[in-house]
Amino acid sequence: MPVVVVESPAKAKTINKYLGPGYTVLASYGHVRDLPPKDGSVDTEQDFEMKWEVASDSKKHVKAIADALAEDNNLILATDPDREGEAISWHLEETLRKRKSIKKDTPVSRVVFNAITKTAVTEAMKNPRQVDAPLVHAYLARRALDYLVGFNLSPVLWRKLPGAKSAGRVQSVTLRLIVEREMEIEAFRPREYWSVKALLETPRGQTFEARLTVLAGDKLDRFSIENRTAAEMAVQAIESRDLKVASVEAKPTSRNPSAPFMTSTLQQEASRKFGMGARQTMSTAQRLYEAGHITYMRTDGIDMAPEAVSAARDAIKDRYGADYVPKSPRIYKNKAKNAQEAHECIRPTEMSRDAESLRITDNDQRKLYDLIWKRTLASQMEAARLERTTVDIASDDGQIVLRATGQVMLFDGFIRVYEEGRDDTVVDDDDKRLPQIAQGEAMKKQGVTPEQHFTQPPPRYTEATLVKRMEELGIGRPSTYASIVTTIQDREYVRKDGNRLFPEDKGRLVTAFLSNYFHRYVEYDFTAALEAQLDDVSAGERDYKEVLGQFWRDFSAAIAETADLRIGEVLEKINEVLAPHLFPDKGDGSDPRLCPHCGKGTLSMRTARSGGAFIGCSNYPECRYTRPFGPPSDEEQLEGGIPPEGKLLGEDAGDRIWAFKGRFGPYVQRGDVTEDNKKPPRQSIPREWPPEECDLEQALKLLALPRLVGTHPEDGVNVWATIGRYGPYLKHNEDTGRGGATAPLPELDDVFTIGMNRAVELLAQKKASRGGRGAATPPLREMGEHPSEGGAVHIMEGRYGPYVKWEKVNATLPKDTDPAAVTMEQAVELIAEKAAKKGTRKKAAPKKAAAKKPAAAKKATTKTATKKAPAKKPAAKKTAKPKPAAKGDASNDDNGDVVERLRGAR
């Protein structure tokens, strides 16, 4: 029985069903090898030799394949039909050869299929080939580039820009797109303009709207009417004249359907219509593919197989009638430059079956399949036919012309099934339907209305528009979009709010640094040109080591140039670049960087020992003014709020009582910072209290904490009430330091009012709930055994919401996810993602003690070692490798996460 290897167990199960008992189908669980996250994994001195390491979690999968080959000496590699799939097959073959599981007489072949159907799989088995070397070389080039950029650039960030996490080859360029769009929005100044519309009535009593297009004989443009005065004059000009229809022009027009989906357009449309992120879309599509419902979902091709086109036309005819089938099939030309990585479009494997007939139970899978099915059918349907009408209504003297436009749907065509969404809603007058209007008819004026408008800043990116822009610029490739967009959010460089992407201050810092000191490597043209070179490698037209050599010569020189950079120099440059954001113009002509506290120092970005950035005064230590990194908050500008220099609440016992906004939130302070009193008493203002409403009485209550409730009647130990990081609580210890028993308080007011009887009761309840030493919290749900690793999977209730628990991995459920609706498949995916971030793995079994050598051999060995062995270096701390993600879950195209795990070791 030949041994067939695919990436995932779900895919293996489906393929095994099609091939039958004559084959052994096993899963590799994605990549089995990767570059170790340490120096020298890509040796730039030895012609970019790459040193691979089998992941600890992959060893058992490799062993299972090797064991199967020991019984059946025939290997068929059936991984996905793209560059990553080719690389997985290459890694498997190399690994098995290294452990001598593949012998000289072992047949090794590679098969590919674009859809997991019985026909596609059995046909692929009849057409085996060898692993495609150019595709593997393209993978090696990308992997080496990402390692060299991530592993060499990220440490520069850590040294010169405290608080930064990592930098990646494509990740950093994508981040720049979002940051620059935000800077455009901040620099935008709205411009006022007006339009004038009239509500007109036909002789038959029907009304419609028309807009003013000609005034005083001059054709109007967008900004012709600049203010209210000009708009009112235009209104008077219309009202003082009689109007009649000057012309009615009706033109037939048509609208053609969009091409079938490829990876980028699927991600865009799923975002527009369902709010799905790129990762969620690809994960859902992966499951549809593995179930045999759709073709392969990582593609930049839009062409469709002839048999699929015929099936689509038959399905359209059966469902909607012959009128909806065009005379000849629609042909869509593939835009991809590299034919080896361009596959068929994303389409259903059976055109006649909709989501309902397939009985897809998962909500996301059902919605996404329905979208793919409708888009595919629509792409082969007849065009929509419309009639577009333009009516001009003019005054007798020709000084005034108003225009009304509208359209009538004559035949809906593909629109009956599907219409592509829009990224930003646009009001289109052409969509309106006009009443019957004839040339020469007089129009009555029902009303004339001026409307004020302001120009709008460019919209922030959504995941859909970001992917679209990356595709336009040639940044990244279909298999990488989801991982890139996810990475910049995971790094907290970008946050997603209401489907829009906002750059965090940390992301602005990284972009400012890279744009000034590594400008070439975050240029859009440079990144796109490098992608084109890698495409040439895939096509076998360029040597991948030549590409690596050209890149490394310049990049290593740029890294070396930053060695002498002082942190102060870097910070001042970033202050200059980010000045409009950090120190916005106040509008009164004053210096926005002048310290509001001392009136002498200059505000600038500073870094803390613990990492991170904040705004501080240059007159330190005389002036200790600080505020969080970023522009002053709106709250600070409000009357009664806490200004940047602090708010004086009053005096008590000769001390001034202040309220400040700190890096970690608002707080109250007793006294001023002086040379003798560098750390005056402080207490955070609770979240339940609006900071701007905090008064002297409340401040004194806070500064008096912790409050002594009394001595415990059983042991005579003090009981205190105070406020901590997680809210109000009781402490049962001798003094106010750490240690002793604790118990949460139900309400904030309890801190100031609770008596000893209630305190004793709460402490006793807390002790009982822990069962003396901490009884386990019962799970919300018991999911069962992990399907591949073993061990119970539970859904637990935590302090920050429900989470999935498996062994030592705790993975928080996404916001608004119903714990009762989580499937095992979703739970396993969340566990894998969390484990990959933490580098979680099981400890290796202890090595067996080596057998003792004979005395003579031991003596000789000792002598040799004494003579030749260099001095021992301290053993480097090993960094756990993350569990490899399943194929389709992420790609290796941006390696910012690898170096992140090394930060502690460095």
C-alpha cells in the first residue's frame, strides 16, 4: 500500500475515503522543519546555507510516516498545490532521507489536485511528478529573507527603540501603509462647499429632485459655491425663473459580473459583507476545501476549468432559465505573472449544490460557501441591462440649468444572484428612478434647498481595503495576506475598531524609526520589486542565492550603519517626525512643545527602563511632568478635566493635594515632588470614579488607604481594606505589606465602610471556596480529548472571560463568542495559535546516562580534551519552538514572531 502524506488530519480523512483501503493516508500537520531561532540558522558566510530543525511536536508525525514506509516502500507526497505545499513535500522528503526511511529503491512522487473530490484525487494519482525545484527555491529564498530581516533588524529596534517588539520584511511595509493613512487623516483640513437641489413637479403631479449644474451661464464644479451667501444667491436665481425641460436623453447600458474569487477578492468581500477578518476567512475556507466543497483557496488565478464553466452554465439554466445564460461562456484572463503559482479560481466543486443542499451546519462555513457559490454562478451569467436617463431642466435665458439622472432595470441578469459589495458607501443619483418626463414640459418648483458639505479625509483601512492596496502595490502574495494583517495586530502595532484599522503609538514609533534609518526596506517599490524577483525564482528564471546575495550586501551595510546611533539621537529624530501627532498645534500661536507645568522645558519623547515610551519635560529632574505617549487626550482639554500639568484639588495638613494623569492611569498625590520628597504618597483613582470629578474629599479617602478594619477575633492579626490592581479587597496580615490571606470586596464603597463582622465572614467564605489549598474551578464545558495530542479540552470561566484550557495552554475565546457554540475544531485552532505564541511544548525525556568507558579509554579521552578543547562558554538558554500551525493557518512570509521569542535570551 503506498503511503500518501497530506498536511492536515481532516484532509487525510477525506482523501482516505476516496482512495480506499489500498492506500495509507497520513498527515504531516503542516511544516515538519523550520529554521531554529538562533544565530547562524542562515549562514551568510557559507553561501546562505540553511540549518533546519525538526520541531519537537513534528517528530512523532515524521516517525509515523517512517514506520508506515517500513511496511510499504512507496511514498506519495500530496500536499497543497502551491509554494508552501511544495516546500512541505520537500521538507518531508529531505527529513525522511536523512533518517534513512527512504531507501534507494523507494519510489517518491508528488501529486497535486486543486479540489478534494474523488475525480480530482484519483486523476492526480494517475499523473505523478517530482517535487518542483524552482518552487522550493522560491520558498527557501523567502524563508531566508524573512529570517535575515527579522533576526537582524528586530534587535536593532530593541536596542534603539525600547518597547518595540519586532520588525518583518512585509509586516513593516504593511504597517507603514496604515500609519501613513492615519497621518493623512490628521493633516487633513476640511474644505466647505455647497450644493443646491430643487424639488420639481411634472404636469402629471409626480415629483423628482434635480441638482444645480449651471449658474449664471457657467458650469459648476465641486467648489464653485463656497459659502452660505453664494448658495442663497443661487437659490434666489432659481426661484426667480421659470423652468422647463430642455432635453431628455435615455441611453441603454449594461453591467457585467465580477470575475470569480481569488484569495484577495474573497478576503475583501467576506470583510465587506460579513465583517470577517482575513485569518477567519482563510481558516473557514480551509475547512470548506478539506471537506471537498470548494477548490483550493490560495490562488491568484481567476480562470475556471472548462468542465466547471459548463457545469455553472447548466446550473444557471436549471435554476433561472435560459435567458440568464449568455450565448458563449465568459472567459476571465489570469492576471498573475507567475503561472506556476496561479491556480484555478476559488469555486464550488459541484455547481448545482447550494449551501442548503450541502447541509453545512457551521454558520461561518455556510455563509462563506454561499458567497463563493453565488459569485461563481454570477460570473457566468448574462449581463444586467439598464436604461440610464439624463434630464436637463433650464430657464428661458439659459442662466440656470438643473440636472436629474436615474436608471431603469430592463433585465436583472447576474444581479438576480449576486452583486459585489463596496468598501465605502457612495450615494449615487443614477440609482434613482425618474417619473415620466417629456421635452418642453414646464416644471413647477416645490422647493429649492441649499446643502452644506465638507470634504472628507481619506477613510481608514479595513482589512478588505488593506489587502486590496497590498495587492495593487505588489506587497506580499495570496498565501501571506492573512498572516501579515494578523501579525501587525498581534504585535499591538495596530488595533481593529469597528472594522477599521488604527495605528497604535507603538506602531507609529516603529514606522518612524524604519522610515528614517531603513527607508529603502520599507519602500513600496523596493518590496514589490523583491516580490517580483522571487516570482522569477518560482518560474525558474533566476537563481535564488543570487537574490539573497544582492539583498544581504546592502542590508547588512545598513544594519552596520546603525551601530553608532545614540538613543537620544533616535528619539529626537522621532520627535521631529511625529511632532504633528505628539504635539498638535493649539491654535493660539503658542509653542506646542513648551512644558505646561514649568513653562521652561521642552516636551519630548522619553523611554523608561522597563520599556515603552512617554512624553516628558527636558527640565528633568527640576520638572517631573509626564504624560502618556501620544497626543493629549480630549478629556484633558475639557473644562474640569485633569490637564497635563495636573489639577490642584486643595490642601490638607499643610500639603497640597493633586490629581494627575499618569502613564498607568489617573492618580491622586499628597504634596509636591521635591529633592527631599521624590516619591510623595500616591493612590490610583478607581475606574468607577470619573477622574475629572474627583474632589478633595475623595482624594483624602484614597490617600488614607489601606484602611485598618481591626484585628481578627480568631488570631488577633490585622485586617485591612484597600484597592488593588483588580479592585477592592481585604488583606489579613500584620502590616500593610504583601502576604497573608485576601478576599475581594463586592463594592468599592465597602473599602471605606466594611466592619469586622462582615470582613471575617468574607475571609471565611474565600477560604472555604478554595477548599483549604485552592479547589479547582469546575469547567463551563467539557469538550473531550484533543483529537491529535490527547488530553482533556475544557472551556473555563476566567477573570477576563471564558477560555479554552488544554494541559498548560489557556487560549482566550474571541470577543462575543458563545462558549456553548465553540466546536472542537475551533478550540484546537485557538490552542495551536496560543501555543505558537508562547512556544509551549512538552519537556523532552531525560537522557539516559552514558555507559562508563574503560579506564584506558577514559584517560586518553581526558588527555585529548585537555589539550584541544576550548574554554567552555555558559550554555545558552534554549528557546521553545512553537508548534507548527496547520497548513492554511499561517505562512512563513514575515518572520517578526520568531525573533520576538529571542528577546529575553538576548
